[in-house]
Amino acid sequence: MGSMRLNRTLNTLKKREQGFTLVELIAVVAIIAMIAIYVTIEINQSTDDAKVGLATAFLASNVPGAISSYRSRHNGSCRGFDDVNVGSNEDLPELTGDTDATAMKKRLVLRGLAPTTPWDDFWSVKYEDKLVIIEYPVSGQNSKEIIEDMEFNLTDVGKVISVTSDEATGLTVTYSCS
């Protein structure tokens, strides 16, 4: 009798030591994979939302502020904004990697603007007939939706004269400099 009890106890211990079956392991790995996919999608979506917010604030508030800062320093005028010789006592920053950076862009960066977009692309600027025109590229998987959202957010913003979009390149935002 004693040996039968001992055998039953040993069999019970062996069953406990066997661990998980292959099906159980596959089920756990599948559940973890689905959770990881869900979390990744949610993080990417919130990252895009944050970047849209940053870009909209940049174009709706920061750019007009930098233009106003330049104007206040130059007797209410934007003359010479893109002229390298104007304000020769200004120490214009070097914008590493931005080989097409104009003096105007450097002056705007000097007044607090980031030299790149939240998607790490370089934006560009030009000055024509008292208008400051920002070419603002948008890249990424959801660029079409992002461009639409930003265009909607910038419509009827006080300092913005016009906003045009192009799926391939991004946004063109025009400001008055008068």
C-alpha cells in the first residue's frame, strides 16, 4: 500500500513538473502579440496628433510672432528680410544639414523658430511683394490626413492670409508682412 501511495505522489509531482503545453504557449504568445499591435497603433496615432499640434502652433503662432519680431526691429518693415547684407551685425545661425537655408530663414530661426518640422524635414521660406511664404513639408504614413487636418486648423487664423495644400509636398502658408 505504501508503495502505491508513493507511486501516485511521484506521478503527481511529475505531472506538475511538465510545464506548459505547446498550445498554451502559442496562445499566450498570440495574445501578447495582439496587445503589442494595439499599443503600437495607439502610440503612433497619438504621436501623429502631437506632431499636428506642434506644426499647427508653429504655423499659426510662432511664425507670425517671428515676423513681428523682425518688423519691430526694422522700423515696422520687412525690407531686406532675405538680404544677406541687411543687419550685417546680426549673427545668423548655421543650420546644419539645411543646405538651402536662406538669410530669411536664418533670421526666423534666430527669433525662435525650429529649423525643422516635427517630421524632421526642412521647411523653406521666401519673401515676395510684402508676403512671407512658408513651404512646410509633411511626411509620413498618414501625410494626406495630416495635411488636411493642418489646413483646416489654419483656416481663418488671423495672421494667415492663405493656406494651400499639396499631397506630395505639404502646405504652403502665406503671411502678410505689412
